[in-house]
Amino acid sequence: MKFFDNSEIYTLNKSTYVNLRWIAFIGQILSIFIVQFILNFKFNYLPCLSIICIGVLTNIFLQFKVKQNQISNNLSLIYLIYDILQLGFLFYLTGGITNPFIFLIIIPAVFSSQYLKIKSSVVLVFLTITLLTILTFFHFKLPHPGEIHFHVPNYYLYAIPISILIGLLFLVYFAVQFGEQNRKRKKAFDKLQQIMSKENELLSLGGQAAAAAHSLGTPLSTILLTVKEMQKDFKDNKKIKKDLDLLISQSIRCREILKKLSLNPKVEDEFLNTNLNIGDYINEIVRSFEKISNKKFEVNLEKFSDKIIFSKSIEIIYGLRNFIGNANKFSRKKIHISVANTEGKTKIVIADDGDGFPKDLIDKDKLGEPYIRTLDTANSSKQGLGLGTFIGKTLLEKNFALVKFKNSQFLGGAKVVIEWKNKDLKKI
């Protein structure tokens, strides 16, 4: 099964965006009617209604004519530019920077910064700043009762756009950061989902192979029996006898192949379908690495006495295998693994004698996040992007584990501490 990697796609959800625009247009119309007809603050409201009606038409077109559920980055940018210009025109007619709703003009830029490309956000921020500057100096008077005139000192007037500008830059910056982090995590989760799908496909394939072996066993035996009977009947015919001998040998070979595919848990793969405890799983994983690695693995189970047996979890096994594999990859000669039970907890410590985790990543508590790089140029070429660590940590934490990253004082390399409460381990 292939999962589409959509974490790098910059789009807006059409239904969400359309609904937000309907709310905005209804609010604008209500504001105009309340000010004009209830508060009796006279102003030229017809141009305001006209541009709102144009916005309504664009929203109808977006809702019914644009078929995509996700609006592309470029089309989203065009619509958001229109929204900013529309708000700018409305504020120009209703007091400019002195309008109490002027802060609403930053919403399109903030909204885009989390979902669209950075270039698009820069365009919208620049347009918003330009309109704020224009509205500070050029605008019609704020609607007001005839006997009251609203005046403020210039320094107060100029402070309004400056404060809005600061808020705009602050919100856009953090929205961009959060958006990038969400995209990174989405990309990492896509990878995680793909890996787990492959693991499930392998198990499914094993089950299908076993079913096929069971189903094909009977007809294959029938074929073999029939050929043997024919061999008796045609024993004097050398040409036919030779072909029948070949059929028998190939049938026996097929039987051996099906026997291997049956995945008999008592014979072929005891580890695959048997529920074991943490210590047994560690030993099995280490044994698989020892077959392909020339490094020394030390497994200490002296303080491990609890026999908590739980259902086989692909997620736990893959998570443990990930960290043990990393220790094997980055170690020089030795990997030390200890499993212990203390005070109702089960703790696994995986340490190696490699270079250890980069100090800048440990200090900033970045380990376990996807797509990270160390600033240490000496180690940057030896390190990956943290995706394997993220996947292992995510899978184990999903199964009630607490994962910590340190550097080992004993071996001098990296150390991963994985801890479960025994009561949580029994739930698995």
C-alpha cells in the first residue's frame, strides 16, 4: 500500500475558507446596517455594500465552481489578496486607521502563513503593511453622531498601525513556524504509516502463504499419488517413465517449498507468533543483529525477574529494533543493553561506545523530533535527519513507554532509556 506524501503541499481547505468568508461577509453587512439604521450614524454605505456583494459573488463562485477540495497555493493567494483589498476599501470609507475593527485586516496574512508558502505570506504581509500606511493618512471620517467629532493626537494615531504591525509580524512568524513543524511531523507520520503498512503487509503475506500451503497440500498429494500409479502402469515405457519421474521429483520439491511457506510457529519462526516478555524480545532482536554485525552486543538481564508476557506488538518490536539498530550503526565496537525491574517499572537502557548524541540537540531537547540537524560540523556528516529516532520514540510512546535520550558516562556514546510502568505493560 502506498501513501501519498502530501506534507509538502501548500493548500487551503475549501470548505473551511468558504465558511470563514461567509461569516466575514455577514458580519460586515450587519455592522453597516447597525451603524446606518440603528445608531443613525450617517455615512456613504452604498459603496461598502457594493464591494461586499462582489465578495459574496466570489465566494459563490469558489463554493460551486471550484471543484477541488483543497485550493492551490496560487488561487488561495489571489483570494486572500482580494480579501485584504476589500477590507482596506471598507476601512478607507469608514475611518481608516481609527476604525475599531482595523485589526481584522491582518487575519488573511496570519491565516495564510500557516498553510501557504512563505513567499505568499510575504506578499500578503507587504500588502497589509502598505494598506495600513495608506489608511493612516488617507481615509474618510469615522461614522459618528452629528454633534460629536472624533479626534485623536497624531502620536496616538500613528501608534495604532505600529501596534497592529507588531502584532502582524509576531503572529505571522509563529504561524509560519508552527506550519513548518506541522508539515515536518505530517511528513514523518506519512513515513511511519508507510513503514507500519509494510510490516502489516509482511504479516498478511505470511498468513496468506500459510493458507495457500494448507490449501494446496491436498491437491498436490493427489497429483503425486496419481503420478505414482501411472508410473506403475508405464514402468516398461522408458520415455514416459522418465517424464513421470520428473513429475514426482518436482511434486516433492513443491511440497518442500509449501512446507517452508507454512510458517509453522513451532518449527520455522517461533518468534513471529509467540507472546514473550521484554527480555526475550530483546534477545531475539539482538540475535538478528549479531548475524549481520561484527560488533559486540552485551545483554544484561541480571536485574530482570518480572515475567510479564504480553501480546506481540509490531510497534514495540519495531521501536526497540530501531534504537538497537541505531546503537549498532553509530557504535565503534560495543553495544550494551540492560533490562531491569525496579519499583513496579520495567526499564531498558541501550548504550553504545560511539560519539554520542550531539550536545546542541540534547541541550535544546530536540531529540525525538523529525528532520533535525546538529550544528556541530564535526558530527553533522555522521548523523541522519532524526527520522528513525522519531519513529521509534513515537511507536513506543504510543504503547505507554517513556523514552529519554542521554549520553552514556559508562561507554561514552549515546544512551536511550525506555521505561514502562508494569501495570501499563500488562495492558499491551
